[in-house]
Amino acid sequence: MHGPAGLLLVFRAGGRIHVAAAEPARVMARRGVPMDGSRCVWWNSMSSLR
């Protein structure tokens, strides 16, 4: 997948991923339990939309 800077991807549990870059890049990978609903992210804050 190709995308712009700041792109967030969410993968299915148990899936395999491959990361490659055509030029120097920064990548952050995180894992955890699925969220229980939608989230709103603005600047450096995140809140639930329930």
C-alpha cells in the first residue's frame, strides 16, 4: 500500500504485514486489544465517540 505521510493503517488480528520504502522513512508499529468504538483524534488529544 502506498500513502501520504501521517497515514494510519489498522490490520486484522493474526495477519502478516510487509513494510518497504522506496526512500528513507519512519514507521511506528503498535499492537493492542481492539478499541470498543470510534475515536476522535485532534492534535494530541483522543476521545471516545460514544
